[in-house]
Amino acid sequence: MAPKNEGDGLSAFERRRLENMAANKALLSEISVTAKKIIPEKKPASKPPAPRKRVKAEPVVRELRRGTRMSSRLAGVAADDEALKRKLEVEAEHQAEQAKAKRLRIAGDMKLGDIVVDGKKYLGSMDGLQGIFRGAQPGVRTFDYDPKEATDDDLKDLRLRMNGLKLYEHWIPNDIKITPQRIYALGFHPTEDKPIVFAGDKEGAMGVFDASQTVPEVDDDEEDLPDPVISAFKTHARTITSFVFSPIDANAVFTSSYDSSIRKLDLDKGVSVQVFAPENANEDLPISALEIPAAEPNMLYFSTLDGSVGRYDTRAPDSLELWSLSEQKIGGFSMHPLHPYLLATASLDRTMKVWDLRKMSGKGELKHPTLLGEHESRLSVSHASWSAGGHVATSSYDDTIKIYDFSEASKWKPGQNIDAKTMEPAHTIRHNNQTGRWVTILKPQWQKNPKDGIQRFTIGNMNRFVDVYAADGSQLAQLGGEGISAVPAVAHFHPSMDWVAGGTASGKLCLWQ
């Protein structure tokens, strides 16, 4: 049956698509205006740019689903039927090419208006699959707040504030579907005017949610509240692993991906530009984490799933340095916020290692930063996150969070070996990290610039909470609320405000303010 056309000749689907594109354009424009309040806008060029020609998007052509392959024996065809054998070989080659095409990164620049993901087309849900993993008890708290336990006045005040955070009230988490698939990465825009959350999913889609948006009025005879406005863009071909906001341009958002690329989204222009990818288009270099030091805004540092850490200068196309630091996957790494020549890596080889970029070892392809020290856990280490106070927090599949005290790191000399005692964790916290295959790996993330100077970090809780800890290992809060039907596994603080976001395997967003 043909879609019904309204008086203007547009079908309901076409009308909805135009409404989504208009909402996306308005949201990006509003975010850009907000961003300009952080960093002054540059003076416009003397000569205005020539107007761009509008290009009509080509219609999407969808292939019919192919049937399941059947062997010649089950098909009742003789083994010497060369025609069938050749047909099966061609079909296998075609399927292999399709699988390869899905993994290829998206090259070149993309105008966001041309890559809008229709929010109503979101597919896939992991709701109901949480809690089937070892030790998970959905809704059962593992921390009860008792203000009498805190002896330090500052810590007591912080606990009061953290436990006073409330779940976003305008829409429940199940209604804030920020990405189509499982969330792998989150990021808060650094503006303090309002919470603006970025999320990336396992198939390369990016969602943006402005928590300050006006809630539509609902008539008494209407049962459901209208959906929140969420912008979604397909910027990568595979999983988005990090969001990094430029230290010098509030309109620039960098993303890394398993598709081997790093892209920069310009909120003002609405354009996504590829800033790094291997020269060989067929080279696979899945990027697991990304960092941009405030002191080096043009330098990209990233880790890979093949055990490498790379450094790339965006001003020099031939500047890539790739250091092999582990024989196994590096799931996460971070740089000391105040001393970015120090970096910590977490690896599938069960170690957390600290490296010094001031002194290099080896030559040629064997060149790499000097290893200062390492600590081995019983099982693989998922992430290593470095705070401004000099503490490194790690999560491990041995069901622990470990906090290392490197507060004297500023005194370390280039290439100095760290003694074994210093490399031992100062605090070890028991924490269920058994995420299984359906929940994104739990990773601690420090607040970058806490206004009170007290260092704290967030991490998802398998019982459908988000835990907040201080640098001394004490738990500050356990954030929850009604309507959370999945584990908010990906958890982040706003860089300076007391706002916390959590992303689930069903692409839903939890927000506490």
C-alpha cells in the first residue's frame, strides 16, 4: 500500500525526515552558540565564502535478504555439478566482500545533514538481558550512604552533594534513546551553561542530547509525552571508542573508532572531517582510546587493539609514530593531565604500565617510550585513568578497582625506574566487573576539573547503578533511580559540574544532576 500523502504532497515518512533534519540543524546551531561563550569567536575572513550548491541526496537502495546457503548434498545435486560449485564460490566471495565493506572506515568529509539517522528507525534492545551475569542483582544497592562515616568536613560535604544528585526528571532513561545500538563511549561538552551529552555506539553512530531542551506540553487526553529531541549521525563505520573536546576550540569534537580513523566534528559548520587514518586504506588499526593534551592541542595520542600507542601531529601528514608496547590488546590508556609526558596503559596481558615520553628506548621500528614500572593483576586490566592529582584508577576482570598513588610523579626524573612498593596499589576496592558479552566493559573515569579540588571518579555498577569513588578509595555515592532497566555501564562526570551521565547496552541515557 502506498504511503499516504498530505496536502503538501509529502508522505508521513518524508515529513518526519524533514522535521528530524530541521531539529538537528537547530540543535547543532544552539550548541555552537553555547560553545562560543567558552572561547571567543574568531574574526570573519574579509572575503565571504562562495555559497555552496545543494546536492540532492540519492535514494537509498536496499538489497533483498539472501537465503541461507545450502550444501550440494542437502540440495540433492551431484558432487560433479561444476555449475553449482562455481555458484557457491561466487556467493561466498560476494559475502566476504560485503563483510569487508562493513568494516571499511568512512573516508573524506561528511556534511551532517546528509547522514542523519532517523530516531524512529533505531533497532535493537538489550533491556532485560542485564543481570544474567555472575553476581549481578539488579536494583540491589551495594552502598548505603551514612553521613556519620565521614570524618573530614570536605569529604562529608562532597558525599552530601553527590548523594543529592537526582535522575533527570523530564524523561525516564527508557525514553532517552541516544544511539541505535550499544553505547561504547560518552562525553560531556565542557560548557557549564547546560548538560550536553555525546554518545557513540558499536556501529559508529553518534547521538547528541541537550538536557536543557524545553519539554513539550501534553494535553490531558494524551497518554504519552512526545519524544525528546536527539540528533544522531553515522560518522564512523565501526565502534566509536572516545570523545575528546578540543582544548582550544569549543566547537571541535574529536572521535576515535575501531574503523582505524579519528574524525573532528565542527559544531559550527556541521561538518565531520577525517583527521587521521592509516595511509593504506586496507590497513586495520582499531583505535581503543584517544587523548589530546591541553599543552599540545595539535597532537593526537591513541591506543590500539594490537597493543600499540600512537602519536600524530595533525599539522604534519607524515608525522605518525607507532610504538608497540604490548603483545596483546591495550583496552585503555591515559596521560597525566598536568605532566602529559607520563602515560599509563591497561592491557589484556594483565598489566598496568607507566611510560615516560621524555626518554625513548630502541631505534627504528623498535623505538618506544621508556617503561618506568608495571603492576600485574590476576586477570586482564580494562582501563587505566589518570587524575590531575596523580592517582591512576584501573578496573580489572579480577573484580577489583585499584587506585595507585603517583602524587610524587612531578619529581620523577626522565627514565627513572619506579620502585616496586610505589607500583603497588594504595587502595583495592572489590567491584563486580563481570560484564560478559552484552554489556560494555566497566571503566573508571575521573572528573577532569573538580571545582572543590577533591579528586573523584565514576564507574558503572552491574546492579544498574553508577558508583562514585574518591581518590582514597572511599565510596561517595551510588546513583540510581526509577526507570533504569539496564546497566549504565559507560559512566562519565562533566569536567567541572556535578553532572553524571551513564550509557546502556540498549542505547539509553541516564543523567543525574
